[in-house]
Amino acid sequence: MYLDYWNLREKPFENTPDPRFLYNSVHHEEGLSRLIYVVREEKGAGLLTGTYGCGKTLLGRALAQELEKDVYRVALLTNPRLDDIEMLRMILHSLGASDVPTRKADILVALEEIFASNLRDGRKTVIVIDEAHMIEPPTIFEELRLLLNFQTDNKFMLTLLLLGQPELKNKIEMNKQLNQRIAMRYHLDGLTLDETAGYVHHRLLIAGARNEMFDERALVLLYQRSGGIPRRINQICDMSLLTGMTRQIKMITDDIVKEAIESFEG
């Protein structure tokens, strides 16, 4: 709606996990590098936590894009509110199985065949479960742990990555055996003030911006009201651009940011 007014090719602040818009803050760059390390070094399992809207899903997508498609077979699950059999069936389907069985024993046999087939072909299997804090009941974590029992004499046949909000850590700690299998743990924090400004600049640049659109005071207020959480930053910036267009201004000020916040907070 405001693209022509601001001379943009696309919307810069959509809350979708597009890896092109990934901003490499210190924490996000470190989080991604640790995920890549767990996968490339075949460490078995990794855990990434962070507050709501901090960019965990985006890192999961960036990881999938970073991995060579001819080497890695990635199953990315984004809705883990399933029972144990549904979870295993979704993993099997995401790994490319065309005919997914319904009996648990048959599902496990099919999973082992895929893991072994990938291994024989020089491929590596990666299972990424986003929003894993939503997993209920706790017995599903036991099913995920048992997947890590698929091993050769010297390596895991798959890598399991669990992404979720901070309460996921406590859920995993309740399963001592799974907890012991987690080779990497990392927590994403919100952006700093400087990173918030860099984040806004980066996303505008990717979207085609040629000039700065938010002044310094606007960025300070944006940071204060968003807590440095990317999803919240996106919401405020998107509404600020719309508000700026309706006011026919050429630079977003703190007054525009304040009005934008008030408009969607009611």
C-alpha cells in the first residue's frame, strides 16, 4: 500500500521467515553458527531458545538454506502440537516418504530405512522442530530421544534441532536422557539499541530503500517500545511507514512511531 510512496520494491517489515532479511546481530550470527556446527559435526542434538518473536524461526530457515541440498535432507516441522505417532509420521513425510504408514512399528522401520539410505548415499539427515515448547505431552520428548538411538558404530544417523521459547529448556530437563544428548544450547536475546537501528536499515536496504527513513529519536523510541524484539520492531515499523504515508512526510519521527504504536494498541 505504501511501497510507491516510499520507493520500495517490497514490504520490508513482514513477519515472515524470509532468510534474505536475516540481520546478523551478534546473537543471531552466533546462534546460526552454533546450529550449523551441530549439524556439520554430527553432534546429535542442539537446542535454541529465545523469547517470542526474537527470530528463532528465521534462523531455522536460514540454516536450511545454508546447508547444501545435495548433502543434507532436512525435515522442518513448524506445528509440533501432535501426538507421538503423528509426530513420527510428520517427520517421515517431511523427509520425503510418499507412502506413510499408520502403525508405529512400521513408521519406525520406514524412518530407519530413510536414515540408512541417506547415509549410504553420503547424505545427512536433519530434523528441525520449531515451536518445540508447544510439545505436549512429555512422552513425545522421549520419542524424539529414541530417534537419537539410530546410530552407526561411530556416529548419529540424524541431527535433531529443537527451537522454542525459554520454557522449552525446562521441558527438556525433565527428560534426563534427552537432556544429556543435547550437545549445544544457545539462547537468543533481543537486539540492542545499535542493533535495532542496524536491523531497520538492513531490512529497508533489502526492500530497495535508497535513503534513511527513520530519524535517530524515532529509532530510540522504537527500541524502547519493542524491547529489541524483531517481531515487535516489524509491527511498529510497518505501521509507522503507513502512518508516515498518510501524513505525507518524508522522514519517520518519534511522533509518527508513537502514533503508529497507539493505532494498533488501541
